[in-house]
Amino acid sequence: MIERTRHPLSMRYRFMLVFFALIVIPFALVGYLAWSKSEKTIRGSHLDSVVQTAKNLDNFFQYVVNEQDKIMASDELQALFDPARNDPADEIAYSNKLIAYADSLNYSNKLFRIRLFPLHPSEHPTYMRSAYGSLDLEQAPWFADIAANGRPFWKRFDSADHPNLFVQPTLGNAKRLHSLKTYAPLGVVVMEIRPSILEEFIHPMRQFRNQELLLVDKNGFPVYSSNGRYQAVEPGLLAELKPSLASATIDHDGRKSLLSFSAVMGDELRLISIVPNKDLNNPIAVLNKVTVALLGFYFLLSLFLAGYLTVTYTGPISQLVRRMKAMTRSDFKEDTLADTRYADRSDEVGLLYRGMSAMVGEIHRLLKETKDSEKRKKQLEFQVLAYQINPHFLYNTLDTIRWKAEAHNVGEIGDIVSSLGSLFRLSLNGGRELTSVERELELLKAYVDIEKTRRSRPIRVTYMIEEEIRGLPLMRLVLQPLVENAIRHGISGKGETGMIIVQGGLEEEKLVFRVTDNGPGIPEEIAGELLSPTSEHPRKEREGGLGLINVHERLQHYFGDPYGLEIESEAGKGATIVLKHPVLPKDATDLDGLADPVG
């Protein structure tokens, strides 16, 4: 007899010991975790603020682009730049019109400033001197690029571009103006964001005294700087800005700082926030003091809870263990837990007892269902044996009919019986679920021959099968239902003009077959339901959709979601059923062991 070893402490005392041991660890960890979690929360909140501001800037810049497009499409601006409507000899009048139009737009708008440039500024010296002074615009690389290529872009303009026009760096969008009638290039329109507007968008992000906010272009030159420094950022900081969104700790101005940034307008700009860690962690110091006070209260409370929980829960659990042992001796009697006083409790212990009782009842039900299922299985096996017909008897009978038909010079009957025999032999396939592409094509051709004879009219079927796949394994009876569907619903009303094309080949390491007809196509509302096992569409039942769903479900059952059928159809232009089948080893003869059925 094996002697049972018992733990020196009961479950109640073990529970109390573990509970008190776990209290010591939180005292060492909670402070650190609270600080770490708070820091992560502040960092996450700060990054969210940067991301939201970046989205607001994106929306604003898109608004600016839309307004720029409206101005460029306006009849007034089109007329001002149209050579046919302006007298080249009257340069002064042309200059006055352009300046007046630009001034009217800039006066009424506080968000952006518009600048208008002829496509060839040297041909309009009066306007260029009046509007922009001594600016030699055609020598500027950015102007030559937009004038020649026409691709719009955002640019940081500064005093290097024109010391009188740009006192501080300014962000602008350059676009080439085209004639709406001929699409001929007419000029260049630059929409500049006023620096004060960027200040209104970005400044509200500032939450800390030493926080630095920047909006830089892809080369690291600031378009906006909260501290007024517009020199290019350090190469090390520029290297950190490669992702579109990130938050990291860096060394900045000799201090550990939190870097948070987000992309604006794709890769054109980066919105950057740099906060010294010292400023970032100031709010957490107060939280640490509150945490220490709460931990002291928690310790006192835990002393009381430890005693209460051990008395309230360990007793019922021990009782439940004894009842479970009794169940094994009682062969899962359903009333094993019915007499316990704990089953009526409304807390978790009561749920546990009631759940155990329900589980015992469910086990009884499942055992009964299993026995009934085994009984039904035996009955079905007996019925299958009782109704099974020897296939060779059917083959021989069909051969006899064919020979008698030929003996009586009824060749048509002999042909259809021969095709029927081939169809029957190939469809049974010796009871194996896998055949070959070549044998499946033989079955398909036998079926088509039968249909030709039965319908007393030609059925045009073209086979375009790659030679390399003819010897590959294929699930049996997957092509015939597709062709049957095409004959019945695709070309049934086409007469001699009906045509079916059967294509097969390798695509993306799959066997792919396409059965295409030139019929009226499948209506969209029906095509969406033909492959749905839950669909109860009347046409699916009436017109043969069951054959398609059978093939689709068999393929997905054995090979998974990437395989099955797809329907491509357009009203009046025929329909194509696409079959996707995995490439199996050439020596495969059955599906067992090749793939796990899905579900």
C-alpha cells in the first residue's frame, strides 16, 4: 500500500503564508512601477499631443493647397496670365494688374501670402522690379525646377532666397500654373504660410518651461523654432528623425531629453518636441509621495483581508475537493454536489459549485450522445454494406449495352454508353479522393460528349491546359461541376454561338483552372451568394449552385482558405469560375496525411 505524503501546512496556512510573502514584494516594486508607468503615461500623452498637432498641420496644409488650386483655377488669374488677353507692349498695365490682384488676395487673407511669377520673369522686367525688386528669379534652382518640370513642392524660403522678402524662414508651396483650356504653362504660383499661423498651431503644445518645439524640413532646416534658432539641427538629431513617428531619449544641449516627433505631409516635414527629462519628471515626484501613503494603508488593510479570505474561501474549496473525490467513486452521479450548502451562495464559491454540478450533468449528456452516435454509426455502416453495388458489375453491364448497340448498328447509343462508362469509372476513381489532371480532363470530355448527345446540338469546348500540370495530382470531380454550370446557365440559350474555354496552369505555386463562357454572366447579387454555405437563395437551389458550393467547400475543407472557387462575372460579358488547388507531390494518391482539414 502506497503511503500518501501530506504537506506539513494546511491549505489555509499555506494561503496566508503566500499572501503575506507577496505583500513584501509590492512594497519594493510598486513605487518603481508607479514611477515607470507614470513616466510612460506622460511620454505617451506628450507623443499623442505631437501627433495630434501634426495631423492638424496636415489638414491645414491641405486646406492651403486646396485654396491655392481654387485661385489658380479662377477666371481672373487665368485671364491675367493668358498671353492672348494681354498686350505685350503694355508692360506697365500688365504689371499693375498682377500686383493689384496679388495685393487684393493677400489683404483679405491672414493665413497665407500668395506670390505670382510669370513663366519667364526676364520678359516682364517692369513687374519683377515693381513686385520683387532686384530678384534674379530665373537663376534660382527651385524656380528653374518648377518652371521646367511642373512638379509642385513645398520649400523653405529664407533670406538666402531674397533678403528683402523673407526676414525669417517661411514655408511655401510652389505650383506651376496651367491654362485650363490648353494646359499650356502660364506661370508659377507660390503660397506662403505666414509664420504667425505656424506659431498659433504649434505653440499650444508647449507644456514645460524648457521645452523646445521645431518644425523642420527633410534637410533638417527649421521652418519654425520656439526659441528663435533657425540653424540646421545637429546630424545626430537628424538621424533620429528617419521614422515617421517615434519617441526616444537623446542628449541635447548637454542634458538627457525626451525627443518626440511626427511626420507632416509625408516626408516633407517633421514636427519635433524636445523636453529635458528633469522637467518631464517633476509631476511624478508628487505622485511618489501619494504612492507611499497608499502603500502604508494597503499593508494594514491586507492584514485584515488575509485572515478574512482564508476563513471564507479555503474551507469551501477543501469541501469541494472532497466532493470531487466522491464523484470519482460515484461514477459521475449528477446529484453528487446537490446536497452541499455552498451551492446556494451568490459569490464565486457558489458559482464554482453550481458550475461543477453543471459540468457533471454535461458529462452525462455527452456520454449519452457518444453512445447514441456510435450506435447510429454502426447502423449507417450496415446500410452502406447492404446497398453497396460492385462497380465492376456496372462497368460490365455498360460494356454489354455498348456492344449490343454496335451489333445492331446503333453507334450513337454505343458512344453515349461508352462515355457514360468512362464517366462512371473516372468519377469513382477506385474510391480515392485524388486523381490526376489528365484523368480529370478525360472525365470532363466524357461528360461533354454525353451532354452533346443528350442535347442533340454541338457544345464548343476549348481546352488550354499546360503540359507540365497534366500529371499532377488533383482532387476528383472538381472541373465537371464548373463546366456543367457553364453549359446549363452560361451557353444554354446561345445555340451554336455558345463557347466554353477551360484553362489550366501554375500561378503563384498553385494549380489554377479557369472555366469561361460567353453567356449572359451571373448577376452580382447571385454571384455573391453562390459560394456561401449559409445562402438560401432560390436560384442556387433551382439552378445548380449546389455543385459549385460542394467543390468550394471540399477544397477549403482539405486545403484551407487560400484555395477554393472565385467568381468573375460582368453582365452581358460571360462568366469565369476560377479554381485554386494546391500543388501536391506527384506520388500522392489520397488526401489522408497530405493536409489537415480546416475546422
